[in-house]
Amino acid sequence: MNAPARQLDVIDARPAFTQADADALNARFEGVDTLAMLRALFAEKLLGEVAVVSSFGTESAVLLHLVAQADKSVPVIFVDTLKMFPETLDYRETLMRTFGFTDSRVVTPNPEVLAAKDVNGLRWSYDPDGCCDIRKVEPLARAKQGLDSWISGRKAFQSVTRQNLPRFEIEDGRLKVNPLGDWTKDDLEAYFTEHDLPRHPLEAQGYLSIGCEPCTSKVLPGEDPRAGRWRGWDKVECGIHTASTPLADPDDPANMPVF
């Protein structure tokens, strides 16, 4: 009696979304109101397993309020780098409670990685790219495992590196959604006023873009809204949205802190 033919296990390694999918979604939702778009995306389950990633910065309330109106069960991911302003942590609690989200997720850096690469907690002072990599990029990569798509709060007006931002784009086989990509600062301010949204407590002090406490400073009049991030460094992104450029040899004595 002949043995049955062996069945080979085949792993489908194709990306969940392709550029063609992003193009189709951009075409379908061109000019569509942001809230209507989000409601359609969630109701039709067009995004698969999806989550919102929020920094809980000065503009985060707008996107979170829109998502909550569309579907309060959508998970909200926050990367706590363990270098955040206490005010940001309090603001997160305020928004999650006020908007009624039911799935709150917090991801933190790997303790073993911190012990090996940032034992003194000062890596931000001499290698901000490397610090962002271990405190933001890697934890978020872990948090996104199992997701087909994720929702970002990026806006084109924030800096020159974010111009020409589409609503839908492909990143590592996942669909990345930028619902506020074409919103202006005036649009955001009008939405805050119309819906009486809570403000980040540091905004009134001149912090217009808020990240980790050591690498965030106040923005001066006339400056780019993100000028207060990594001031003095040739760096404008943490690496979550664009690749960071870590030092070739971060253990070289020349790259150690100067204090």
C-alpha cells in the first residue's frame, strides 16, 4: 500500500497589504471627512487587526477623540520610554478615561537591553538615535506584532520631513494610516475648541511637540513646531516613522558622555 503523498507546510510570507491596497484606499477616501473615513474603515473591517499608536502629546487628543467616536474598542498603544514627563503620563490617563477607550496598552523598553546599553540612563546625552532605538523603536515593534495595520497621528505641517503625507502608506508589510495627514494647525485648534478637548498641561508653557523629558525643549516663536525635539542635534525623528542613524560603534570611548 502506497503511503499518502507528503503534504508540505507552506508559510504565507506575503505582506498583508501592498502598495496597490494603499493606493486604492487613498483613492476611495480622497476628500472624505476624517470621522466618516474612520467609521467606514472600522465598520467594514478594512484594516484587519489594528491599533492606534499615540504619544499623548499636545495634538494627540484630536485623533483619539475621532477614533473613540468611531470605535472605542480599538486598542491604543503608548510607548512609555521611562523618560516621559510626569504630565504626559497624567494626560494619558485623562484622555483614556474621558474618551472611554476599553483597550489600553503600554509597552516599555526591555530591562535587559537597558541594563546592557543604557545602565546609567544617559544614552540620550551622547547617542540620541541609539536611545530612541532601544526605548521607542524596539518596544513599538514588539507592540505591533500581530497587527495588520496601525494608526498614526502624523501631520504634514509638523516638519519638512513629513510633507506630502498620504492617508494610507505601506510600512514593513503593514498598512499605516495617517488620518490627520492633511490637517493644518488651524484645523486642530478649531477641533480642540469645538469639542472642548483637554489640553496637555505643558503646552501652555511653550512645549509644542512633546517626547521624552531630556530631549524636549520649548519652541520659540516662529520656529518649526518640532524644533524643540532633540535641540542641538541633527535629528528630527525618533525612528518610529523614519529610520534612525545609530552610531557605528556606540561603545567607542569617543561616544561616551562628556560628563
